[in-house]
Amino acid sequence: MRTEDINRKFKLHDERRLAAQLPEQLQGLDVVGFVRVDEFPAELLNSFGEFAAATVEPFTRIYRNAQPNRIDAWLLELLRLGRIGDRFFLRTGLEYFPWADCRVLDHRWLESLRRVIGPNQGFISQDKTSAAMTIGAQYEMLGFLRPVPPPEAIAPSATEQTVLLSAVPERPADLETTMLISRVETSAPTERMTREPVRPAEDVSAPSEQF
């Protein structure tokens, strides 16, 4: 038997053990089973490579040092916009067990994902029509979606949009970054403002005309 075949057998054995541990590690999630890569549309799978390679712009972002509950709310909003509900496929990072079919049981699942999977989390909706991914950068958490939802799904109306406003603490000792979710109205493009040319000041020293 070739060395490559032996190594792959060992890897399969190790990943089978890791996959068996996932249901216990992912508290708050019911791991129904595992799904092969070829069971998903190729365009969705290709999206994760594009997300990781930064060939597409992030859909949303948040500071990594924000409070965990704010990061959780940010992730939940990302999944909502991606139409990813209480049951989804979770990217495991394993070669032989790449996707776990998961069902949310209780609130513990968000903390479990941070602890077990880490900041780089991949999701596919149960109907296999949308994908979402978070990537931990140096200072931010980046969120990606495929397909990108239409504007009416993001905001209550066509003239409003939901934005994340970050307030950076004035004191360097403050490690937490406050994230405020607010809505701002988008106004129509305004015409470019023009300024009148600045005229030179009159020479007050010149003698005035006598009448």
C-alpha cells in the first residue's frame, strides 16, 4: 500500500473521531448527520472560496472586540437576511465530513460555534439556495452572503437602509467597541454645489472719485 493511501486512512480515522465528538461539543445544536460536498450546488460551494480569497466585498462587518452578545445579534441578522433558519448546514472544516446538518435547540448554540468552530463559520440554508460566511480579520468580523438579498429585504422601505454605526471609545483603556444599529434615510443624489469665485478685496487705499 502506498504511503499516500496509508496517510489518507489515518486522516479518515481521525476525522471520523472528530465528527463523532461534534454533537457533544456543539451544545444547543442537534447534529442530525453529515452531508457530502456533491450534494450542494456548485455555485454555492464556490462562494466560500471567493469569500475566503476576498474577491468579493463583505456584505457587513463588525469590530472583533465588540461584546459577544452584539456579535451574536450581528450573526443572527446576517443569517436572517440569508434566509438561513433554525435548521441549516454547518461547515465543519473536515475533508471527509465537510458539512453537518444542524438543528437549533436553544440559545447555547451561538457560544458553542465561537468555541468549537471559531470566527470562520460557514452556513448553507436547508433548501440549499443561499450561503453565508463569517471571517475573522485582524480588527473586524466580516460577513458574506450569496445571493445578496434585494434592498427591500434589508430595510422596511425603499427609502431606508439598516446600517451599523460604530462608536470608538475615546479612552484607549476601553477595550469594548459599542455597536449601534440604526436606520438612516437615504436621500436622492443632490446636485453639485457651486461656489462663486472669490473676488479680490477692494483697495481701500485708492482715492475715491469726487462728485
